[in-house]
Amino acid sequence: MAEIAPFRGLRYNPEKVQDVARVVIPPYDVISPAEQDSYYRACPYNMIRLELGRSETGDNELNNAHTRAASYLREWKEERILVRDELPSIYYYEQDYSCESGLRETRRGLICAMRLEDFASGSVRPHERTFQAVKDERLRLMLACHANLSPVFALYSDVTLAVDSTLKEGREPAPVMSFTDNKGLTHRLWRVANPEALHAAGELMRDRPIFIADGHHRYETALNYRNHQRKTFPAAGSRAPFEYIMMYLSNLNQGGLTILPTHRMLKNLDSWDPVSFLDRAGSLFDIREFKGSEVKQDRWRFELESGGRLGETVVGFFSNTSESFYLLTAKRETVSLLLAEEGVPGELRGLDVVVLDRVILRRLLGLSEEYLASEHNIHFKHEFGEAVTGVQSGRYDAGFLINPTRIEQVQEVASAGLIMPHKSTYFYPKVGSGLVIRCLSTDEEANWQGGGS
């Protein structure tokens, strides 16, 4: 059961920060070191100082990126760089963006507080694996700041668009935030503080399952934070702020939802033989060769994407030792039987990313878990052109290009209680960090009419 609630958001004060584009950032886990540096330079109040602070020489248990984040948060509130909304609100959020094709799309959603549920309840369903080291680091940040700095991105199903319509009608006339970021994404944020609209949205959401799209580590970290706070504050009620998490919820039945493919780029393959690889692959895949030229490359891409639209499992392959591009189309029954023998559940056997991970990378290439876990060996790209150029330039030994996981596949896997391989989905665009912050003061409770959460 999804229980959502409004909260009194902590937001950038427009009197102090006129250009919000200089302070809002993407989620921490997609920010490169070079981007981190650029965000530090952009503005002294940039969210990077809270969400992904730099490590410094001499850092220790009392002075580190997390404690500095807590200090910045406290100082920015005292200086009214960040100010808290008076009324508890749900925040209606729109993003305009362009796909690689150039088509302009709009994705709509809501930012709210949502009651934390253990995965065993079935109300909140993950689909990707997480890593303990990341959760440990995020927990240290939460314990220092006592805030949800950025929302978890999740999906729900609403064929009639009733939730969206209710909040859109109940929102304030003017957005509290509207800007275009340095990647060309336009963001608009409205407050919905109308009690009738809030109550109606809460009732409409109550029985809907929630599918985590992006932010698995943040959600599991919030569960760990909740458990920690329950022990620290045993008298806190069921509506204590740590019983909730800040969520961005988007309707999977709307237009404007985009999942980008996540191509695998390999380095350090060391004396591997692409010809021998293709020979071995022939027993499991139908292989087509596209001899190099711009025209052939375009045809190769067209056939790769066409196979995905037809529901086939298709993987594009090329190496820096050949001018040819290859298309590997899985022999469905043969590959499915092989995966079944390895204990892969039926809901996962048709996923391109599973076939690539289990059959091509691990079985045919013999790559170890240690190899695949190292950022020195494998990189992930979402743009087709960038992936091709990376191999052709010699930066990578080989590239494996796939079609994006489909929304309905995410829903099917999550509903079955299963987990996809790491980097199976890349929902685009990401939800900005710094649009609104949710404080976790233990002297408040989540409610509809009072102080919010």
C-alpha cells in the first residue's frame, strides 16, 4: 500500500539564489570527477557540497565530506540561502527534454513523502541489485545531515491519469521554480498545498504498487536510517519523519517516459581473439556482418533497433581490430534453455542485458566477476555515437551495444520479486538534486493538515 504525504520542503531562496541552474545537479551517482569540479566552481551554494562533497587531505571521523555537508546545510539555513515552505505540500514537477533523435518530450511527476516499506511487503518493488559499500557511505551522509537531499525516482500505474490530473488542477498558479540547465533540460516545479487536492491524491495512490526506477541505494539507505532512528528514538510514533522518504513518483502510463540503452565498453581484454569469439557465438546466435562504412554503420544500427522493436534479443558487437560491425541475434530456444540450466528465472531470460551479461560476457568471453566489477575494465555508455567513437579511437577494445530495457519488462521483473544485473536501466532524464530537500527533524510528524514532515 502506497501511503504518500506532503511535507514542508526546504528550497533555495530566490532572493539569495536568482539562477537556480547554478545550484541544481543530477543525482550523485552519475556525476564524474570532472563534473564534480565544475559544479564546485559554478556557485558556492551548489548542491554538490551536500550531495557529493570532495574528500580532502587529512579527513578523519570528525572532519570529512559528510560532516562538511552537514555544516553547509546548517549554515545555508541560518543564512536563509535555503528556506522552508510554510505549508506542507506535494510538488508537481515537469521536465522537458530531447531524445537522441531530437524529439522533444515532457515527463510529469510528483515529489512527496512516502512511507517506507520493506521489500517483503510487496508494496515497493526494486529491480536492480545494490552494493553495500555505497549504502554504507550514503548512510553516513544521512546520519550527518538528517535530510533527504534528493528524491528516489519511482513509477506507479494509473491508466486514467487521475493522480496527475488531481495535482495539476490543485497546484498553485505559478511555479516556484522554472529554469533550463546546462544540458538543455527545462525544469518546472509547482507547490500543491490545497488540502482537498492532497487528500484526493493520497486516496488515489493508496493501493498502487511502487516500482523503483532509479535510486535503489538511496531507498535501502533510508530503510537502514529508519531502523537506526527507531532504536535511537523508541518512543517516536509511526508517523515520525524517518518512517518516510522523499519520492519522485511518475506514472508509467504517461508519455514522456524514456529508458536509454546501456552499452558495455570493454578494455584490457589482453590478447583476445574476436574471430574465435564469433566462432563460438555461432552456436547460440545468428550472426550478420556489416562491413565498415558510414552507410553500413547506419544500417547496422537500424537493424539493431528494428530487432528490439520486434521483441528479438539482439546485441551489436564490434572491436578496434576490425572495420566490420556484427549483429548477434539470439537463437531464442537455445539461449533460453542455456539460461534455464543456469537457474535464470523465466522473466529474466528474454532481457537483452541478461543475455549479454550471462551468455556473452561471462560464458563466451569468460570474463570474471572481478573483471566486470572494475571500472578500469568496463565502462557504460548511453549514446550510440559516443560508444562507436570510443572503440574506433582505440580507447576500448570492444563494444557491445544493446536496445533499452522496456518499461513493461521492468514492471514484470519487479512484480516477480526478481533483480536485474547492475546497469540494466537508465531512466532519462534524471531527477535534479536541489529542487527541494526534506528535513528529518524528530520533533515533527507526517500529517495532512499540520506542520508536514
